[in-house]
Amino acid sequence: MTQFIESIRLAVSALVANKMRGALTTLGVVIGIFFVLLMGWLLTGLDNVLDETLATFGDDILYVDKYNWAGDGDWFENRNRKSITFDQYQRVHQRLASTAEYVIPTTRANGASVRYGDDELTSAVVFGTNAEYIQMFGGNLKEGRFFSEIEDQSGGFVVVIGANVSNSLFPKGDAVGRVVKIQGIPFTVIGIMPKRGSLLADMVDDQLLIPIKRFFGLYGNSFRVVINVKAGGTERVEDVRYATLGAMREVRSIALGERDDFSINTQDQFRKQSDQLRAVVWAVGLVMTGLSFLVGSIGIMNIMFVSVVERTKEIGIRKAIGATRSSVLQQFLVESILLCLIGTAIGVLLTSGVAYAGAYIAEKYWEIDVLDSTISVSQLVLAVVVSVVVGVLAGIIPAFRASRLDPVEALRAE
Amino acid sequence: MAPQATSIGEPIIEIHHVSRRYVMGAETIHALRDVSLTIRRNEYVAIMGPSGSGKSTLMNIIGCLDTPSGGDYFFEGELVSKMSDNELAQIRNQQIGFVFQTFNLLARNDAVKNVELPLVYAGISRQERQERAVEALRQVALEDRMTHKPNELSGGQRQRVAIARALVTRPSIILADEPTGNLDTATGIDIMRLFEDLWRKGNTIILVTHEEDVARNAARIIRVRDGKIESDAPNPNRIQMAATAAPTTAPATP
Ligand SMILES: Nc1ncnc2c1ncn2[C@@H]1O[C@H](COP(=O)(O)OP(=O)(O)O)[C@@H](O)[C@H]1O
Ligand SMILES: [Mg+2]
């Protein structure tokens, strides 16, 4: 133990004696640690997106559609299936009323023409649903209110707009109470949806939500309906899926032994997108990290070799007065590890700065609030472990060489 | 002749027919050939000979820094060639105190830290290390230079620090290879007084030198030439020095 403390003291004084060289040597490690932490930081952000998405939509919602969202099966066969109609929705709703928490219809029309005065949106999505939709998602609006059941029944000319729609058409934030034209027909804005962020392209921010009856009024009755079935808890999903399957087969009159002509989709598409992004971050991060650490450890190994050569005499002296091979080995290993830890400390500071600034900028300019402004403790522990490993790997050969020096030869060195 | 401080004791070093060869390409250099000698506790021996005669080689073997190519070397009755690297390191650490011509202090460490160093490898606590280093520096009359770095000390002072470092583990023997070689005459005499002092307190001293004046202080002189022992006899012309100004405290050897 005393020897170990002594090794640390020695390493510190050896490094202090060669500040500049040490600083340059650690650059590779600094960059390596920077990439490791940056990768971790981005992946954490990605996890947050996924969590937030699942929290918003719930991970207990089944989406019944004629299409398979995961892209399984034959797309042409999918396309030739009959769309789910509003009438079918209503009958499924009845059958599932006691099993599922919510059964809600949605329809969407992309590329709708939306105007306010002279401003026109082209990428907007008109979304038809009913009053329960907002409850299924926790019931919060940024401003105003959602449409009521009465407006549902009557098919009122009211619209709740997404955050991007609001920002584009009403930069002053005075959307509620204004009248916009959808497909040339005036609708009164009664509410604004909260910002959802756009990392996962579910486009809620670009939507204009109107009562589904009104939607059919605009686009025709045959428009494809998606049935959103919220199970009311992940543990109920399998039961509800089973019930939904039965209800759908019955409503669609599918005979025993015949195949389904619809798909029951889940949140997997979010996970898939997130997993793809995650894989990209991983791949890029690993390559960058690996390269940096390779360069870093070669640098450190090199400097340790130089250090051993320069201090051959010192090694001889230490051996002459009783240093064992292992204590010499330990001395140089500790020095190498310390070099890496210094690099790590600098890398941590650098990444902390980037994370802080990055989170701030993302929040302020893009309203992306999923990035943490600090590096997590587990990431720091990982960084320290990695740098100790690199320190040992880079230092072991020079340290071993030092420990094997012949004392008489070493003493002769200048 | 003044009486010795303590009587000569049991053999510490027994060398039987030891040789040391250096193979350099096709050429073999015989640095030592068939050397035999015995050194007992509390002897004061000078190893003399011209430059290149094999004195340092012999010293390094005695000090367990080097191992013989042939023959047997027993240190305190134990065969050195049978010892592991760690055992050799331990002997160098605990039983032997080295003093070199070029002092061989660590430049970045002050006097106390330099003297403490062997105790670090002996695994002794910081507190005790410090106390013993200060005590050793006091023995060489350097208590007022404790925190000086080597480059802030004179040659004689540096050699005293080196001697304190050799003493601090209370070794069985002190090996000095040309300890006055880099010092002026007056300072050299100072250092020789110190060795005399240590010997009187019961230490065993082996001194390598090529200077007759220096060897004259020893009680026994071994002359080496071409790697062979030419003569090995008590020194009839021994000059015993007056005690130094260094305060005489407890013997360095327990
Ligand atoms: N490492 C070595 N390699 C080759 N020859 C050596 C080595 N060390 C010493 N010698 C040779 O051994 C002989 C004795 O050297 P040394 O013991 O240093 O003599 P001294 O100390 O008496 O001057 C010399 O001829 C020297 O050149
Ligand atoms: Mg010599």
C-alpha cells in the first residue's frame, strides 16, 4: 500500500516535470473520451425520445388498420384489402367497450390545403377523430380546448392545430378563435396541441384535428379508418389484442380458417425508428472512439517508452536500493493510467460543455427537450473504466520493459 | 594501533572461484577469473586495482546487483545463485547499502525523500520513514540540509546524502564504489572520516578505490589485477582517522 501511494506520488511528479508533452499525449484519449461520452449522451437523448413517445401514446395502444405498419407481408395484398369503415369501427367499439379502455377512430389526409389569409400550408395533415382522442393522450392542450362530444355528433367546423401549424400560420401565437380554411372550407381554431418534437416523424405537430364526421364531409365516407384500441395497461395488451382480433373478424365476416384482412399494429414502428438511429449513433461513435483510443494509446505507449529510456538511470538506482520488478512495473503503469485519467478529465469537461450547450441550443431553437444538459454518472464511470483499461494496455509493454532492465546496465546509463 | 570498536565476527560474504564473463560478439571479456574471498562482520576492506581490473564487477556481484558466470557466492550462508529476483531485491534493500562514485541521487527529490527511498521499498509507513531518514541524515551531519534538492548541495553533501540513504535500512554491509572519486581531496577526507566512524560503530565496510591514499584507511586490502586477486592481506600502514564532528549516536547496526 505504501508503495502504491508512492507510485502515485512519483507519477504525479514525473508528469508535472513534463507538462507539455503529457498534455499533447493525452489528446487522443481526450478525443476518445469525448466521443464515448458524446455517443452516450446522444443515445440517452434517443432513449428519452422513445420513452416520451411511448409515454405520450402509451405503449398499450393497438392500431387496427388494413396495412401492416411493420411492413410484414405482401404490400400489394395489403393494399387490395378493403379499408376499415367508420361503420365497422362503431361495431368493433361496441364489442370492445367492456374490454378496452378506449376505442377511437382516426383518419388522416396528407397534403391538405390549409389557408389563413394569404398564407398557405402544403405539408399539413388533416386528422379526423373524436372527442375521446385527447383523453387517450392525457388530455392536455397547449392552449384552448379540444372538440366536444356534441361537436363530434354534429360534425362541427372546429379545428385543433398542431404546434408547427400554429407557428407557421400564427407566429404571434394568437391562433385560438381565428378561422382557417381547409380545402376551402372555414374552420374555427379552438385549441393548440402541445409541441411534440420532430425527432420521430409522427407529425403530430403538423396536424389539424377535426371531428371525424366533418372529415368524412370533406373527403368522403370511404376514407380509410384506423381503430386505436388502448388496452389500459401493458399487462392487458395481449388479452385486448385477442378480443380485438375476434371483434374484427366478426365485423369483417371472416369465416373460420380464412386469413385476416387487416393488421393489428403496435408501437413497434417507433422502436424500429429509434433502433435504426441508435445503430447509426453506435456505429459512428464506436468507429470514432476506437480510432481515437487507438491513436491515444499509441501516443501514450510512445511517451511511456520515451519516459522509460529517459529514466533508465533512475530505474537502475531504484533497483540498486531494493525496488523489485513489480514495483518498477507498478510505477510506470500508474504513470500511464494517470496520463489517461488526465485525458479523461479533460474529455469529460469538454463533453460536459458540449452537452450543456447542445441541450440549451436544441431546446431554444428547435424545441427539442430530450437532450440532457449533463453527463450521467454511469457514463462517467464508464469513461474512467475505459481510460484505466487504455492506460494499462498502453503502459504495460513499456512498464514491463522497465521492470526487466538489468540494474548494472541501467546504472551505467546517463 | 588503536583497538577496533567491535571484534570481527562471522563471515557475511563467501566467494568461491567466482568468474564473470562478458560476451561481446565473438569476443569474451573475462572481467573476473576464479576469485575467492571471505569477508566477516565489521571488517573494513579496501578493494584496490587499476582501472578496468574488475573492481566494480566484483562489487556488483557482492552487492547482488549482478550474478557470477561461474563459481558460488554465499551471502550470510545463502547461495545467491539460487535466489529469485525478488529475494535479490530484498537483500539489496535490507542487507546492503550502496554508495556510488556519482552519488546516484534522484534529482527531483529532496535529501529526506532520497534517504527515505529504500524504506519505501521495504514497505515502511510514511511516519517511520520520515523519522528514520532524518535520523540517518543526522548521522552524516546534514540535519540542516533536509529539504535541499541534490542540485542545491555540494558534492560532499550529496555523497553524505547517499551515505545516509545507504545507512537508513541498517544494512549488514556498506559497499562504496570509488566514493571519493568525484570529490576534492579535503571533501574526500571528510567522507573517509565518515566511513571510519561507521566502521567504529560496528558497520562492515567494503570500499573500492584505485587511490592508495584512500585505501590506506582500511584494515585489509585486496588487490585486483586483470580480474584476479593479486594479494589479500591486512593493511600494515593503516592510518586511523580522528573521529568526525558528526555526533555519535546509537550504532547503525543493531
Ligand atoms: N557490461 C559490460 N560489458 C562488457 N564488458 C564489461 C562490462 N562491464 C565491465 N566490462 C569490462 O570488464 C572489465 C572490468 O570492468 P570493471 O569491473 O568496471 O573495472 P574497474 O571497476 O576495476 O575499473 C573491463 O575490461 C570492462 O571493460
Ligand atoms: Mg569501476
